[in-house]
Amino acid sequence: MAEELIQVDLKGKEGAIRVRSKVSLWLKRGIPLLILAILALLPVFQIVEGTLNYWIHMLMYVFLYVIMSSSWNIIGGFAGYVSLGHNVFFALGAYFAGMLFLATRISPFISAPVAGLLAMGFGLLFGLIALRTRGSTFIISTIALVLLMAELFDNWKLTGGTNGLALPLIDLPGQFAKIPYYYYLLVVMVLCVVASYFIKHSKFGLALRAISQDETKAEVAGIPTRKYKILAFGLSGLFIGVAGAVWGSYLTYLRPSIFLTVSLGTSIVLNTILGGKGTIAGPVVGTAIMIAVNEFVVAKLGATELNIVVTGLILIFVLLFFPEGIVGSLKARNKLPSFLDWD
Amino acid sequence: MIQVIQILILGIALGGVYALMSSGMTLIFGVMRIVNLAHSAFIVLAAYLAFFVFKTFNIDPIVSMAFTMPVMFLVGVIYYRLLFASRADNPRFADITVLVTFATALVIEGILAFIFTGIYRSTTPTYAKTSINFGPFFIPQSQLYALIISIVLIVGLWMFMRYTRIGNAIRATMQNRNAAQVVGVNVTWISTLSFGIGLAMAGAAGSLLSFVFTFYPAKHIAWIGMIMCLVVLGGMGSLVGALVSSFLLATAAAYVNFYFGAAWSPITFYLSLFLILLFRPQGLFGKKVEG
Amino acid sequence: MGTLVVENVVAGYGSGPNILKGLSLTVESGKAYCIIGPNGAGKSTLIKVIAGLLKPREGKIFFKGEDITPLRADQVLQRGLCYVPSDRSLFPDMTVKENLRMGGFVMRDTRKVDERIDELFAQFPILKEKSSQMAKTLSGGQQQLAAIARAMVLKPEMIMLDEPSLGLSPKVVQQIFGTITTLRDQGLTILLVEQNARKGLQIADMGVVLDLGTNSFEAPACDVLNDPRIQELYLGKRHQAVAAEECK
């Protein structure tokens, strides 16, 4: 009798869940797609009205940082290896495409994927050395990489030293100048987030997550941890390299003081951790919030010095009290709105 | 030949200060497994303290160490208690602390830039401008003083660790935190104290650097790069290692500076870091197991 | 009234589940107790709670009539209750003598500590021989001996040993248990946690079986050793092959 009751109860619940899951599936897929559609249509308004330059620029910032954070997530979030030096890929992509353009006039739009592959190759090579270590030593080696690269690029004649390289403006009227970059970055961003989803749910991604839980056990379980870590590190450079090529051409000047600062490498990490490392939506959410906060701080307080104070304080607060980030913490409490649950 | 020896003298003089800079960081890592990426930011903070006291009250930066060291000790104690003490058992402690300390460095940098702006500063006691000559060689007076004081402080730290009850407890905690607890060492208290001592060393280093180098708020980035290389090369948590690598790299960098140009001397540090990672990831004096 | 009384202790790590679930235990003065039980039964957790290294969520612990539940680890040591962890937990880069000195860390009087160390060196000549060697150079058995001696520096009334036989060869295990027997004969109260249940029970007065965080069975060691259920579960014996185990 009691068993029957429980079964009936279960059936009722299941039914309710099924109905609710249909609605939530709609919301889950619908809201992100709607946002994406708006983003895709925004430049049309820019072409017609011409008043959205600021928004286009800000959104491009978001796209760029989402690409970087989402990529970082592959090694930092899934595998648990925190790298503070991922902007090196960004710099490599930018300098490669920029120098190639100056030498051969090949558009960065065309060379960007090659820049991505180059960055990935570099990632594999660096990973071969740095991933011999774990934990703190690994993190240190990634900071040292940024500092080393900054020194090299500062002193290298070929890259223009501290003055950097100047690239020509794109040959379009000011009103439209941003639009090709905008779409390029938008597409790369979508590809990058989708790729991160597929990586996370592949066998490879599962192995990476096992490594982040307990590397020794993962190894005992037969996962070729070293190979996978290096591959993950390389992969995480791919899209950042592409974005670097595009962004360099957009900025029209390449300088170590823009691309190779430790704080840029840190903000990639901050955005991901704020959003929720290891989650798919986390880097997107974290980036959007951080860019909004930075804009607000600079606009209201006007001082860039205070900007890094705020960045630092947010990072400390999140790390100590919400190490799982926004998406991770909400999910753990079962309060994550379904449209942000992309896993 | 004279040139070669002269460079060696200057290299060794700098090595002393580097050793002081890295000793605090390595102590903090050894006891708490915290990679204190804010260490150089605290050094810069102390340099500004010395600068402020020098400008306002005209107190010599060496004299004002009697002030900067205790202040930095307190800062360390409060900082550790506030942020880290309750989290020492967290399995993700190492990752979290690296990022938290780096964020702290950014906060310090921002606040210093806000108060003192980005202008290059230094304290200028009379000895900052003169050199001592002996035969064909010379050593800047400031660097000689910095070297002597650094050595005194490092030897003092070593004796403290070796011959006092509390020093023994610190060493015990570095070697085996669990065992230290078992024999009745209050590791939370020892950790707090060690963080304080580590930052007191940073305070001393800051005071000395204030008249050896120029500094500005973002200077901590270059310095942390250097200190990290020293600490990793020596073996994380090994005081002897930090000492040896400091003198080794300072001298090497001095030669590189002379023969290849100033731009290449920081690169010496980073390259040596990657070389050691390639061939001996645990560092010169480190142990194989690493967290 | 026993010398150590554990009352309804509930304990676990961090925010994890309860490992001890209302465990009670009374230890009589001067006797040797052996705690056996499957992995995860909470044997080591119990010892950590008693030693003051892990605060219980509920329940109380009394030692010689005093409530020691709120005390820190160093305060528990000062009451004469010492602990030897299962991984020996020596200080690898300190000499054997320095390790023993650390054993007397909670004693302020260093001269007394040195006197105690001399007494212990007389008792364990092998440690005296190795006194200026780094602890990491000792063999497993020597390390275990050093860990026991380190706990003995405080002249405790009661000593808790967590898996002293772990990772040691049978011959060395024999020696270590010989040492423990000597300590027992000197009148020390002993609480021993042992995977090697047979060996442990053979030298104990009382056997305690822990299961799933509660005390499921407590009896004279001899009875535990010869209990058919225990034999099947923990001693790897089948019913029919019951031969009386020799015991104390």
C-alpha cells in the first residue's frame, strides 16, 4: 500500500517535471538565442542610425574577453591549472598577423586562423616545459612567461620595441569601420564557446576534469595526464591567437605595454572565476559583469588607479567567499536560471 | 680582469638585497604553502613608508627600519588572520592564495598610485650618492650598507630559526605541518607569526631598496618576477636555496648587464627559471614533492 | 570510572558527513585497548578527536575526570595524553634528537626534556646510535620507534598509537609490538588502532570493535579474538577452522 502511494507520487512528480522541463527548455535555448540574434542585428542599426559606435566598441570588448576567458577555461577551469599568462597567445596572434600584414599585405582577417594555430603551437611547446610542474610553481612559470615575453618584445627591433608597430586603419568610412571586426569577433566567440562545450563533454574533457579533481588518481586510472594537459594548454591558445590577430588590426597599433601586461593576464582569470570556472556560461557572465563594472568605475571615479583597486578587491572577495563563481555558486544552490545553464 | 672582479663585487652587493627580498617570500611559502605574489608589493609599500618618513620627518631610511619592520609585521599578522587563517585546510588553498595575494598586489599598487602618483621616487640620504674606493675597485656606499644590513638580518633570521623554541616550531611546521600539530605546536599561531616575520623582512627590504633603486607603484611586477625566479631556482620553501640563488643570479645578471646590455639582465632571471623547470623542476635545494 | 571517557561523540571533517556517530568508550587506567574495525569505521578519526586535533560536533571527552573536549592539542598533551600518527609524522630534515626535542615542545624546561631524551636513549639504544642522523634516513621500523619515543618524551599516562604496523615487514612489526608490550607492562594506558587485528588483540587487554562510526562491540581482547563473528569478519578465518587464538 505504502509502496503504491510512493509510486503514484513519483509518477505525478515526473509528469510535473516533464511539463516544467519543456517550458524551461524553451527558456534555456530561447533566451541565449534571442540575445545572440540581437547582437547579430545590432550593426544594422549602426549602419542606419550611426549612433551605436560606443556600444559596438564595448560589445567587441566583451567578445574579446569572452574568447580569452572561455579559452582559458579549458586549461584553468576544466583541468584546474591556473595560468596567469594567457595574454601571451593574444600578443603572439596580434604580432604575427600585424607583422605578416606589414611584410606581405595579407589581411589579418585571412591570417587570423593561422595566427591561432601559431599560438596553439606555442602553447604546446610552452606546456611541454611548464606542465612538468603543478600548483604554485606552474602559476609562477606562467607569470614569468608574460614578463619574459614583455622584455623580449620591448627590446626586439623586429617588433618595434616599446614603440611597437603601427598598422593602417581599415579602408572604410568611420561609421562602418568597426563592423567587420565586430562580426569576426562575434563568430569567433560563438565558435569558442561552442567548442568549449564540446570539449567539456568529450572524453578528453572528462579526463581534464578528473585531472583537476585528483591528478594522481587520474593517472592511475590510465589517463595520459601529461599529454592531455599539454593538449589542453595548446587548445586554450587557439582562439585567443585568432582574436589577437583581429584585435591588433582593429587597434592599429601593437605595443608590449598593451598586450603583454600581467594585469591583462589576470583579468582573463578574474572574469572566468567571477563567472564560474569550469562552467560554460561562467566566462560569458563574468566578462560581461566585469566590463560593466570597469566602465562604471572609470566613468564615476575617473581614476584608473582605483580601477585596479576595485578589480583586486572583487577578485579577493570572489576567491574567498565564492570560489565557484556566480554560475557555479548558483548551480550548487539550485538557483541557476535555466537560460544560464549551458552545461 | 679588474672589470671582471668589479662586476662581481657589484653583483654580490645586490645579491644581499635580493636574498633579503626572497627570504621573506620563501619563509611564507615554507610554512604556509602560500605563494605570496604580493610580497614585492609589500616591499614597495615599505619603500613608500620609508620615503614618506624620510620626506616628512627627515628620518634616515636605515633608522626608520625600526618603524617599517614592526609596521609591516603587524600588516602581515592582520592580513594573514583576516584572509587566510581560517582557510588553511581548504584543498584548493594553494591556487586560491596565489590569486588572492596577486589581487592584493593590485590593490596595493592602485592605492599607492592614487596617493603618491606614478612618479619615480627614492630616498636620498647622503650616502646614496657616494662610493667607497679600495684600490682599483669601488662599491656604492648605499649598496654596501644594504648588503651589510641584509646579511645581518638573514643571519639573525637563521639563528632565530635554529636556536629558539619558536624558531624550531617554525622549522617543524615547514617540514611537517601534521607532525607539528601532533607534538603540540599551535600551527595557526606559528603561521600567523611567520607571515608577520616574512613581511617584516619585506619591510626591511623596502627600506633598503628605497635608497638603492628608484621605485614607483607598478615596480612590484618587475620585482615579483625576479623574486619568483630566485625562489623557484632555489627550491620553493628553502631558505638556503633562496640565499644561494640570490647571489648566483645577481652576479650572473650583473655580467649579462655588462656584456649584453641592461635590457638583457632581467631576461637572465626568467630564462634561468625556465631552464631550472626544464631540468630540475623542484629547484636547486627543493624536494621532489610539491603542492 | 575510567581514565578516559568518550561520551556520545559525533565528528567529521570540514562540512563532510559524520564519521563518528555517537560513539562512547571507556578506557580503564593501565590497560591496553585495541580498536579494530573496517576501513572508514572512524578509528583514526576517534584518535584525532581525543588528541584535540579535530573538534567533535557533539559529545564530550573526559580524561582523569577533566572535560578535555574544548582543549587545544598542546593542552591535551600537557595533561599526559600523547598520540603517534599512522604516518609516523617525523620531521624529515631534523635529526632524531631534534625530533625528540620537538616531542617535548610543550614543556618549557629544556633541561628536563634533555634528561627525558637520555632516559629514552637508554631504553631505545638504536635511537641513540642514530641520534644525529636526519629522520628521513631512518628505516621504517626505526622511524616508528622514533615516533613512539617522541611521544614518550612527555612521560604520558596514556598513549594512542594509530596503525603502528603500517607498511612494516612482519619481523619489524614483531619488534614494534614488543616495544608496545613493554610500555604496557610499565603501566602505561594504551589505545591502539590496528588493521592487523590479530596482532593488536594479542597484546591488548580489551578489544573494541568499531563499525560505521559507533561502538558495536567491546570485550576482553581474548574474547574478541575468539569470537567467531570477529574471526570471520576481521581475521579472515572461516567458521569451521576455529582454533583458540593464544592471547594474554
